[in-house]
Amino acid sequence: MRQDIQIISDPTDAQLRETALSRSEFQLIKDLLGRAPNHVELGIFGAMWSEHCGYKNSKPLLKRLPSTGARILFGPGSENAGAIDAGNDLAVVFKIESHNHPSAVEPFEGAATGVGGILRDIFTMGARPIALLDSLRFGSLDVNRTRYLFHGVVGGIGHYGNCIGVPTVGGEVSFDDTYTANILVNAMCIGVAPKDKMISAKASGIGNPLLLVGADTGRDGIHGATFASVTDPGSTQRSAVQVGNPFLEKLLLEACLELRDTGWLVGLQDLGAAGLTSSSVETAHKGGCGVEIDVAKAPRRESGMSAYEVMLSESQERMLAIVDKEHIADVQGIFAKWGLHSDCIGYVIEEPALRIKDGDTVLAEIPTDYLTEKTPMYTREGLQDPAIAQLWQFDFSAVPAPESLSAELLAMLAHPDIASKKSVYQTYDHLVGNNTVIAPGSDAAVLRMRDEQGAPTGVSLAVSTDCVSRMVYLDPFNGGAMAVAESARNCVCAGATPVALTNCLNFGNPEKPEVYYQLASAIDGMAAAAKALQTPVVSGNVSLYNESQGSAIYPTPVIGMVGLLEHNLRPLPSSNLQTGDGIYLMGPWYDQIASLAGSLYMAAQKQIVAGRPVQIDLALEARLQKFITEAHAAALLQCAHDCSDGGLACALAEMAIWSDIGVTQEKSIQVDSPISALFGEAPSRILVGISPEKQAEALRMAAAYDIPFVKLGTAGGAAFQFLGVELPVAEMKLRWENGLVEAVKE
Amino acid sequence: MKFGVLVFPGTWSDRDWGHALGYVSGQEVVYLWHNDTDLQNCDGIIVPGGFAHGDYLRTGAIARFSPIMESVRKFAENGGLVLGSCNGFQILTEAGLLPGALLRNACSSFLCEWTYIRVERTDTPFTSQCQKGQVLRIPISHGEGLFFCDDTDLQALEDRGGVVFRYCDANGAVTPEANPNGSKNNIAGVINESGSVMALMPHPERCCEPELGGVDGLLICQSMVHAVAGIHS
């Protein structure tokens, strides 16, 4: 008897781990089917019920996130990505997604296919991708493998984005021991579509053919979805990593966008996690119908592949197109023009089921709702790790004062988290597409939107990704809220109004009470901030089980924010200080020692991650953001820069370095603890430069918004002089420019 | 005037050229698919950047066999203007329409950044709107942009004035530090003997509007428009 239809009535532990199912879930499958599943069916259940596809641990929590708003066209889960209305009959389509586990074992291909996957989510909806961002987190640089992973990941991202011709305009790169065995690679893509031509991921029309388009199906990436849903990614799982072909994806992209305008496509779905299984089940379920697939018709890269392998392969650059049966030859003609073969592998059927055949033999038949709605959902009991309460008690006054504040600042500027990322982004094409108005290296990147004829619309998008995971670790609710607030603040610093967000929740094993607590609390914090800032969630992705040898990463809910600059409003630069400009801290001033809690300074210079971070005041945050955008619209500001990692000292130093100008401190400033004032971290703070003739009006406006502010100093000369730091800007610049390059040198 | 922008599978600067010559410069632009042979009576041809045919084998090595390239060759032989940029430069050297070859950057990695290039000749249809010695600020974006030829060919190229652009610093000094990719003699762009085919590694189409950070690319677009207008009059 062929192995794939062998009935499995009592699976071994190895079979369960391979499919990432628990024994009780297996029993549930038997109960649903009224019989034991066969090998193919078990694999399908495993993939569809995996956390990666089924969100069984996170879905009940994700419902707490706000997802409605006047601009929302598609919210979470309804299509491959979220979409907002940006006016001018255009939709902005965007999503962020993780490719952590694959990148941890095979960094180049893992990161490259992460980019490929998120691009497909965008153009599947009929949107032309206009920008990519990558949020990257690596482990300690004391470990040699970290350098290998870093260069592999950056190389893979550049390879895919450069080759397909979509600009990589931003993101993050940071390093912390917590990620040594579990690096994070989150890729975000933004696309633009004419609102009335978007393509849905629904199957419909009984008898309409299913075309499998693009790459042949191979053995790569089998169990990718389940692989992503277990802990301890190891090199033995390299076969679960896919290999990308950006050239082929470019052809798919152009073919799909050409087809978008014909109206011959009924539905379109990319093949990502769990390949053909998930794409066919999801399109059928969303369309309220079923699909019948003949695996014998799927073109293969190699001989001897079983039905199980064909159904679960995650070979990249493949699409499932549901086509109007009257136009199948026309559609195949367009694919052929782009050098793509498209094979009819099945049809839409009336019964709401996934039926898999191999020629005339039926291999599997499962009602689609068993694989979707009936996925078991787990609401667990969370419990805060008792160690956190202890960390909150940490006494910062015991931390010895540094000998030289100037030396401390230089060390911080050279820290790879703060140092210039130019050596990374100059290997990415960040200009292709003729839309990049603010290139990487500022708080947010800015892209202009053009209409279908190519004419600028007067609307620009500000985009940013963010999360300070130390803050989430020490206080998940507050940290989750801070991540949303900071990504929004980044857009605000570019002069934009934040309008919606996508998120990638990178956490450890949710079956552990302390991890579940982090997940639930961080989501609650994100929800509170998203409501307060009126930035609903349109899409997202969950990556759990990021842990090795029982130790979870810091909870890392990465936020991808999109803001709008409308009515031809030009972006606000991050650095444009001129001699005589006043430099102000907009937001609260902190010089108490407790503000060092969770700071990069303590983590980097003292190897201490402790204390209770400063709590965010969401009402103040909202007012601050409103003030900055209003002040920019009134042309009152020279520049604005978010004050976050590295505290006030690093933010001010960056402004000086970028503007190539010195800073002289305002004499009236008195401080309790200079080290806290310099390197303490707190939310709701933005540095602005204001020219002398605008200062009175700008400060009047700040007072009207009830924003606390402090004049920090005045721009001029070539020396940086602030709270005991005395340095030539040129010296700071050198350290800042070389920090990352030196740190990752192999 | 009517410009044709070639599109190979894997080309991605086609739409940017369409925008720079069409929307910004007000010219008629058509896209010419690599499998076609009809140049549709275009007055000028652009061979744009990208990864034509995936750059498999070697950059431009497969693209030169696309049917449209035979038409481009005949067009150039009859004095038609052909401008290549980035991957277009690589394709034109592979096709033998321009001398030299483009090798992997000396730094070995892909580089996307703004560069300065000095205009060496203004008596070409591609640079007539520039001043001799003028420094243009134009971005590059390539992994294989090191212009290479052997010393004899290099001497011949220099002797006949085949170098149109050289990488330089902001003041126009041609220095090793200003050379982003290790090109011989800092060469950023060359022209054929008859003056009808020119290519450069930088991307003029990316800097034709102030909000994109510069407008120096317009000088090259406008030079071509002037040149073909001259042919028509």
C-alpha cells in the first residue's frame, strides 16, 4: 500500500513532532473525521493547525486589537494583507511577516525567501510593491556565528530586493544576547493598488479551474509551517528552508499585475506556509466552496515525490490562480508571455471540502471548516515571571558613575544598535521606483504615491518599524504600548500623521505561562496605544516558539507603521540644524536614576537589564504627536528626531552629527543625575530644531497642546557640549559611522 | 519625440525611464518587449537597468540574444540614438555595441548611493545640455559596475575621447576615493565611435525631480530630446 494513504490510528511521538500536533489534537482530528486520518491528511491537519497557519494560541488575543477605522479597506485576516484608503482612488496595501526559524539555520536563503513571501502577499492583492523594510535582530557579537548570520541575512535581503527591483527603504538592525540562538528576521512590504481593481483571495464559480503558476514544486520547505511552530531551530532542519528565485518572482509580479487589469482572475493566492494545502483551503473557505486537486497534474522539480510532499512543499514563487473558465486560454497566454507555465491542477467544487486526488485515486477529503474554523483555540492562563518583580526593585543608585561622560557617549555612538546603518542599506537598492523622498537613515522613510498614470498625487507615505524588546520584557503592557507609540512617533518626526499599523509578534513558547502572560499583556498594551493614537491594526503575523534550550527571546512585538503626508505637504527632515537654531526636548524631562530602567546604556555598558521602565502616558503621547504634525504643517520646525534608544544624549548627538554642526547647552539646565538625563529612556519625547524667528510661535503652540518642553541648547560651531560631555562633532561622527562596520567585521 | 524603453524579463528601471522621459520630460514613451523586433519608429532607444533574464550566466549575456537587440543594432548603425544605463550598459557591452566589460565592484558588494560624475564631453547627443567639466550628482545601484578593458583598449578608448563620464568628488577631482566600484580610470560612461550609442552605470532617470533629491539626470534626458529634435528638423 502506498505510504501516503496509510491510515495512522496511533501516531508515534516522532510523527506528532513532525506535524507539530499534540496527542489530544490528534484525538480531536479523529473525532472530527469520525475515523483515523491517513498520512496525507495528518500532514494537512498538522500544517493547517500549526500556530503559523492556524494562530491557535494567538487568535483569541489578537481579537483585542482595534481593527476598524474610516480608512480601513481590509483588516486582519480578510485578505493576504491589510489595506487602507489613501485617497485618489488608491489603496495602500501592507503587511509584515517573520522568517525567523529559516533565517536562523540558513540565513541567506531564509531572509531572501522572507522578502519573497511578503512581496507575494502584496502583489497577490493586485498592488504594485513600492517599498520593503526589514526589522532584524541578532545575538551577541561575542559569538562568531552572529557575524555569519548577520552577513547572510543582509546579503539575502539585498539579493532578493535588488533583483526584483523593489526598494528597501528602512527597518532596524539590533543586537542582543537574547537573540543569539533565535535571530529575528521580519520583512514588511508596502504596495499601492487602484482601489477598484484589487484582487481577492477567494475561490468561486463551480467548475472554474485552479491554475498553479510559477516555479515547479520541489521538496524544499516541506514542514516549513510546522518547523516555525516548534522551538530550537537547528541545522538538521535545513531542508525545511526554501530557496528563492527573485527573477521568477519578478515575472510572476508583472504577470499578476497585467492580469489584474483584465478581470479574468476570480481569485489569487500565493503559496506560502503549508504551500498548496493552505492556499487551496483558504481560498475555498473564504469563497464558501470547495476545491478538488489532482496532485498528478502539479509540475515537479524531481521525480518520486509523494502526494504528501506535493501538498506540503513550500517551494517558492508559486501562485494559485482561480480563473474564469471562459478565459483560461487568455490567462495562460499572459503567463506564457512572461515565460511562466501555468497548469490546471483542479477545479472549484460545490461541496465545502478539500479533495485531493492522484489521478483517479482519492487520497484525502477533508471539510474545509475542519482545517479553518475548527482549528483548536487555546486561551491559556498567563502568569508574570516572578523574576520580573525582583528586577523592578533594582537599585540604580548602586551603579557606579562613569569617569568620563564623553567616553560613555562615544561608546554608545559606536554601539551597533546606535551606529550608522549605512553599511547595510547601501547594499540595498533604496531608490528604484522613483518614489523615495526620504531614504534610509532617518526616523522614517518617506515615499511619494503616484497614480496609475505615474503622476504624483500629492500624498506621501511615511513608514517605520520599531520595538524595544527590553522594555517589553520588563513590562509587557507598557512595552507593547511603547512599541506602537515609537513607530508612530517615527512617522510623526517625518511630519506625517500615523494612520494604521501592521505587527509581527515574535515571542517564545506560548504554552509557558510566563510567555503567554507576555503575549497577552503586550497585545493589551498595543491595543491601548493603537486606540489612543487612532492607528488600527490592518494585518500581522505571529511567530511563536522563538526559544532554544528552554530559554525564550525577549518578547518582541515589532510594529510596522504607515503615516500619511497629504495635500503636497513635504516631509520634515530629521536633521537640518542651522547656526542659531534652538534645540528643544518636546515631552517630559527625566533626570531621576530610575529612568535608566531598560535602557540601552545599562544593557550595553553595564550588562544590566532591570528596573521598571517609565510608564507611557498615552494621552500625552497623542497630544505630542498631534503637536508635531501641526507645527510642521505650519512650517514652524526645522527638523525633528525621536528620542529613544540611547536616550537624550544619543538623539541629540545624532542630530548634531547628521546636521554637521555643534551644540551648546542651555545654561539654565540643572540636573540630578547627568547619566540618567543623558542615557535614561522614556516614551513621548521628540527633539526639534526651531529657527529663532519661529521659536515664540512654536512654543505657544506647544503650550496650547499642553506639551512640557525644555530648551536643551543652541546649534552652532563644531563642538558638542552638553551636560558634561565635551566632544568635537567630527570625532563623534567618526565613531558613529564606523561602529557597526567594526562590530561585524569577520 | 518618441522614445522606446526596452523591457526584458527582469528589467526594473523601465517604468522609471518612462516616468522621466514621459511624465517629467513630456515625450512620448513606448515600452518595447524583448521578444519583439519592431522599434515602432522610435527616435531614441533606452536600454534600462534591472536584472535582464535574471543576469544568469553573466550580466547581459543572455539579453544580447533577445530578438529586439538585432533591431537595436541596426538602428544604432543607422545613427539612431541608444542610451544604456546600469544593466543596459552591461547589455550593450555584451552585445558589442560598446567596448569593455563590467565586472564585480572592487568592494565586492552591491552599492546603492549618490555619486558625482564629471562630464568629459559635451559634443555628444547625450550631453549637449551639460557644460564641459560639469559635475553631476547621480545615484548608482549595482553589484557589477567596474568598467574594465585591457590597457591597449583603454588607451585607444581614451585617445578617441570615448569616455563621457568619470566618477569624481563634489569638486570634480577624479580621485581613487571618488571611484565607487574600482572602474579603470574612474570611467562611469562611454560612447561608441560614431557617437550614437552611449551608456553609463549611474541612473539619470532617478534624479529628474527635486523631491527625489536632484535634477541632474534631466540634463541627459534633455540632451537626447534636443538631439532627436535636431534630426527631425
